[in-house]
Amino acid sequence: MNGAVNSLPTWAVLAKGAKKGLHTFWILMRVMIPIYTIVALLGHTPILPAIARFFQPAMGLWHLPGDAALAMVIGHVVNLYAALAVIAAGHWNPTAVTVAGLILGVSHSHLMEAAIFRQMRAPALVLVALRLVLGWTLGWLVGLMLT
């Protein structure tokens, strides 16, 4: 244990961890609060209900509400936390939240992760497609089991 032991006192380690935690919290809230607010406001206009009605047949295959299309697009393109803000703004049942969480847990942030795959010299298009197919397939299977 010769160099592996941290020489900082416990309070200093806790303070450093709290500072990093608050910084991460602030970064996430800068994404989630505006998206949550926009989606909540759109819910009081004809726009979000129209989007939900249009996508309901497709989203229904996964036992998701029509407005899940917005969460899926944002989650796949932007990031998981932005999608969570959309989900939180909706009034979804537990099955829909579970299915959406599973799909997005497997398949999210494709633009950023495709760039990472390219840097790793991995076949980005193949890996993104695989994650999409796997996420949506698992979501469909779980949706069937929960309904």
C-alpha cells in the first residue's frame, strides 16, 4: 500500500467529491430543465398532442405513448438525460417508462458514440445499427411481457 493510500483527510475527499458531484449535477440540469420545460409547455399547445397522435400507431408497437417518439429521437440523437427530461414531462404508465428506459439504455447518444467508435477504428455504422436493433427488439419483447 505504499503510494496507494490517499493522504488527504476524509473531509477533504468528501468535499472534493461533493464539488465534482455538484458540477455534474449542474451540467445535467442545464440539459434537462430546458427540455423538460419546453416539452411541458408543448403539452399545453396543440403541437405535442398532434405529434403524439401522428406517432401513436408506430409507438404502440412497443406499448409506448405517441409522445415517446420525441423522447426516442432526442435520446438517440442528443443524449439519455435529454430523453429522461421528455419522459419526466409526460404522464406515462410504468410499462411505458420501463420499455423506453430499456430501449434508451441500450441505444442512445448515437452521434457522440459513433464519433468515439470511429476514433477506436470500430465499424461505427454497424455498431450503431446493432444497438438500434437490439434496443428496439428488447423493448418490444419486454413490452409484450409487461402487457
